[in-house]
Amino acid sequence: MFLKKLSILLACAGIVISFGCAGIEKGKDFATGIISHDVDEKLFSQVPDEKKDAINRLLDTVKDAKDRLELSKALINKKEAELDLEKSKNDLAKTQLKISEAELNLEKMRAVQSEGLGDAKKVNQQVAELEAKVYKLKGEEAKIRAKIENARLVVIETQEKIDNLETKTQKETTEIETKKEGIQTKTKK
């Protein structure tokens, strides 16, 4: 019951993330379509510096918005990596259940074999098949464990990127606010 609820929850989270990513990409396409890159920089360089103050603030605002977008994308990537990690953990739990069931059946058949019950040829064949099944499942378990470790590393790396972007954004916000205060002080004088 728990696994069923967990799988439904993970499926819902995946849908939300999928639509969220699509929405961000559409927004990016829309935003880049609005902003014109057709500025004659030679002409603009002739504008007096005192009239560029407002433009410089807008440039800071654009840069800040780009940083927030990059941070948002990193947060989405982290959520996707965390979802992949949880899916892998779920796969591991399923595989471990299969292993334990196969090992139980193997021990039952070994008990039958040691007591000499049933057709010896069929019992030996079943024991061999169950042993092969256990080894195969343990191989799958090892692959899933490696996948989990890789997913953990992706989550850690993404979190480090997020931390760096948040620090960068905070520094830039502080610098922008300091510049605005300086400009306001000049204007009041």
C-alpha cells in the first residue's frame, strides 16, 4: 500500500516538473523574442554618461533576472535528480524483495533436495534455476546501487551549483542596492 502511494506521489511530482520545465522554456522563448538586440552600440556610446545611469540600472536588472532564471533552472534540475534518486531507491527495494523471495524459495528447495523428496532430477534443476535467479538479481541490485550513488552525486553537485548561484545573486543584489543608494544620494544633492 505504501509503495503504491509513493509511486503515485512520484508520478504526480514528475508531471508537475515536466510541465514546469516546458513552461520555463516557453517563457524564455517569449522573453528573448521581446528583447531587441538591434542597438547601434556606436551611437549609444555617444550618449552622455549622466544619461546612462538609468540604462545601467536596467542592465543590472536584466543581469539579475538572468541569474534568477539560471537559479530556477538549477532548482528544477535538483528536483529532477532527487526524483531520479527516489525512483532508483524504489527499484532497489523491489529488487531486494525479489532477491529475498528467490532466496527463500531456494532454501525451501534445498531442504527438499537434502531430504531426497520428489524427483531428484527436477529438484536439482529447480535448485540450479533458483541459484541462477538469485545471482542475476544480485547483479541487478549492484547496478541499481551504482545508479543510486550516481544520482546522489548529481544531487550534491546540483546543490553546490545552487549554493554558488544564490551567493552570487545575493552579492549582486547587494551591489545593485548600493549603487541605487549612491545614485539617489547624488540626485538629492
